Amino acid sequence: MIKKLFPLDKNYMLRQSQTALQERGIKLMIGELKLSYTSIYNPLGLEDDTYRQILTRHSFPKESVSIIYQQLCGIYRYKYGSNQLEILFDGRTHLEKYGDDWLRQLQLWSRELGMIDSYVKTMLRMSLLYDGPSRAAFAENRCKSLINEFFDVKIVKRNGDLKLKLA
């Protein structure tokens, strides 16, 4: 069963492309997170234990980051998810085009969000500095609210259905 985030969430090709690119998108988000951490908290690149852990850690529980990725996917579909197919002349399929556009926008959003220190802290707590499920859950909820505030959207859950609205 496919859950629609808003009534006109019908761009199934875009959703399929975003789902196929989830692993790559999460890696992109974490790469941008490392750059954001460095620019905000360690612009001189001084090596301490925390900095080394952030730069060298590659494995962590991905559930919380996956939820943030899915939230960004839904916001993208809401803002740019017209289901009108366009004629492509460059030889790419629509899935490839949607995927390229999505990853480009995800990188831009990750950089913009990475300028917000509380976003950087919450993403680090649920990924590279993961130290337990309760702190990760708190960080995940805080991160979701930061993203909703950043994009000026509101996600309402009623009777098990999620609805995305402009705030």
C-alpha cells in the first residue's frame, strides 16, 4: 500500500526514482553533514576525538536518517511533483531525469539545512554520533520539526493518514 503524503501525491515515477536512490541520497546527506559540521564547528580542521569519529564513521543505524530522507522526498514531490511528463531529447529515461533532478535538489537542501546548527546537531545525534535509540528518537523528532519549519509546511496525522499542508 502506497501512502500518499498529500491528495495530489500521484507522481509514482518520481516516488519510484526517489526510493531507488535512497541509499545514494542518504550518503549524499551524510557527506554534506560532515562538510557542514566542519564549516560550523571546526573550520580549522583541528583533529579531536569527535571530529575523527564524524569523519571516519561509515556505519550507523539508518532508520532515523531514512525517515528524514522520506520526509524530504515528500516535500520535494509536493513542491515539484507535477505528474506531467515532458519530452526528453537527451536520451535519458524519465526515471533517470527525475533521479538527477531529485539528487541535485537534495544536495542543495542539505547544504541549506547544514547552515542551521541545530539541524547539524540533530542529524549527527541520529547518525554519526549515534549513542542510543532514545536520543536518536528525540533527535529525529526535533529534526522533523526543523525541516517543517524550514520549508514552512505542516504534516498532520489523522486516522493513520499523513497530510502535508502549507503552514
